[in-house]
Amino acid sequence: MSTKLQLGGDGLVAARHLWHYGYKPTIYYPKQSKNELYQRLAKQLKDLDIPFTEDFPSALQQSDHVVDAIFGQRMG
């Protein structure tokens, strides 16, 4: 059992799945992890040409839905 929380990784995986189902996700990832797993997930998204943005307010105005994955599943 790992004591490190893996926050946000579920959101990256969700974006990849949404893209494969025909949606057009945009990733707001303000503090990118140096963890190898997160770097690989981010590379997969970039290889699929899924855009990353630093302008959250602008991206929010252009979005129909928001997936908030900051806390992941390991709360508690």
C-alpha cells in the first residue's frame, strides 16, 4: 500500500477515455507532476493531440462539461 496520494491521475485517464468515445477534452493541469506515471499519462494525451491549457477561465467558457479530478479516488 502506498502512502502517496495520486491526485489527478484519474482525470488524465478519464480524458483519454472521453477522447476515444468521440468527445473533445481539454486538460487544465496547473501543477504537472514529475512522477513517471503522470508524465506517461500526459504524453499519451499529447500524442492524441488532446490540448492542454493554462487559461482555465477561457477553457471553461468554451466547455459544456467539467470533470473535476483534483482529489482522485483515494480520499479517506
